[in-house]
Amino acid sequence: MTDADPHAHARHPLRIAVVIPCYNEALAIAQVVEGFRAALPEAEVHVFDNNSSDGTAAVARAAGAVVTHVAARGKGNVVRRMFADVEADVYVMADGDATYDAAAARRLIDRLVEGNLDMVVGNRVDDGRNALTYRAGHRFGNRLLTGAVVQLFGGGLTDMLSGYRVFSRRYAKSFPALSRGFEIETELTVHALELRMPYAEESTAYSTRPEGSESKLSTYRDGWRILKTICKLFVSERPLQFFSIIGAFLVALSVVLSVPLFMTYMHTGLVPRLPTAVLVTGAMLAAMLSFVCGIVMHAITLGRREAKRLRYLAIPGVRAAVHR
């Protein structure tokens, strides 16, 4: 048997868990659970019900899922609970709205095992059945936010906001989920990029919700939250770069304002605009302070990143689980 044997996990069964966060998805959750049970008969399907009021939990339980109630509202809170409660070698995460192709799960898992990866993202491809399935506004927002993350943190993802992902155990158990809502996908992506985890994308069909089912995603509200999360992560994970930008702006402001003052002083020997001189001095001092803050926070960030990396390395990868 070679390390790249795509059917290695069939002879050495991996513990596979399908984890489904959902809120008020009674119309779709049975289809989702049944789809994953058919695609991955050896997997344990978990539904994490986020205080639904439409009987989602009962429907999921009747379909054969293990149901866990999560009181704290928000997808980020649910993901934190999923990774903490479920023990598995491979985690398949999908939304409970029946928009993702359960049959593709095996292919995503094979890609994870073959490459000894830590994350495989299901890159959404519209199935073309309904023009409203993947709206133009959502496409544009996704491209914009994904592009921002790629520019700030690197990587080559094209669908950062996809909710269809497969994770290794060492990813799930080293992920310090901090987000509360739909911005969790951003945090999941940046965590992999910052620890330089091996990851990949696989194209998967993206379908229309069942009739009568409504999306919980608010284009503008959640888009704004995701943008704020990107900014927060930029400050916390790239502090030297962030404070250097601020410092450089303040230095430029100080120099521009000081030029006329210097010219006047050279001609007259006087500094008639004292408030401007004070502003120039203050801006330069603030720039120096910004650079120092960036250096100090950069050292702290390196320490945090090393601690996360050591925690990550302490957990065997998915290929080790195959050969156990």
C-alpha cells in the first residue's frame, strides 16, 4: 500500500464525523442527513441545532442524526462546540440547508487523505437550475472578501466563504474559534493560512434551497461583520505591518507639514505657525510610538503562533490515522 493510495481509508477505517450546524432548517435537514448517510455510511452524522423554533432537532433525530443543542446563537458558537464535542479523525462540515452536494464528500475526504492535508474547501459551482441560487451580489461580495484575505494573508483560495469543508483532527483540535456568527469561515481560513497548513480546494455543486426554506445570511450585515473580522485578524496576526502603515502615514504627514515651516525658518529665522509645529512634532512622536507598538505586538504574535503551531504538531495527521 502506498501513501497515496486513494482507498487507504477503506481498508483502515477512519473515524469520520459529519458535523452540520443549523438553525430553523426543518424543511431541509432530513434531506441533508439522509444524503450524508448514503454518501458516507460509515460516518456518524451530528446535527448541532442552534435554538431552532421549527422542530429542526426532531426532524434531524428522526432522520438518524445525533442531535446536540447549542444555546449560544451564531454559527461561530456552533462550530466551536462541534470541534470541542465530536471525536473523529476527519470532520466533514456542511450547512443544513441542502445546498451542498453530499455525494462529493467522499471525493473531498480522498483529497484530504491522499495529500495528508488539514483542510479541503468545497469551492461552490452553481448547478445552473435557478438564477437565485448563487446571487450576483453574493458572488461579488465573496470575490471581494476572498481577495482581501488573499492580499493580506496569502494563499490561493477562491471561495473563502464556502461552508462545505473537510478537516483533519489536528486542524479541528487546534482551532481556537473566536467568532460568533457567519464570519467563522474567515477565521477558519486565516487559521490555516497563518499556521501554513496544507490545504486544497475541490469544486462542488451548489444547489437551490428547498422551496419554502429561507437563507439566514444577510448580505450587507454579515458582509460588514466579515469585513470587520478580516480587519481584526489583520491587526492581531499582522501587527507590525498594520502599525507600520499607520506610522508611515504619520511620518508622511509630519514631513509634508514641516516643509513650509522649515522654508519659513530658513528665510526669517522664525516659526510663526506654532500650532503647526506642535502638530508636526506630535505626529512624528506618534509615528515612532506606532512603530514600537508594532514591534512589541509582533513579538507577542510570534509567541502565540508558536504555541498554536506546537499544539497543532502534537496531534497526528490524517495519514497517521490511516496507518494506525
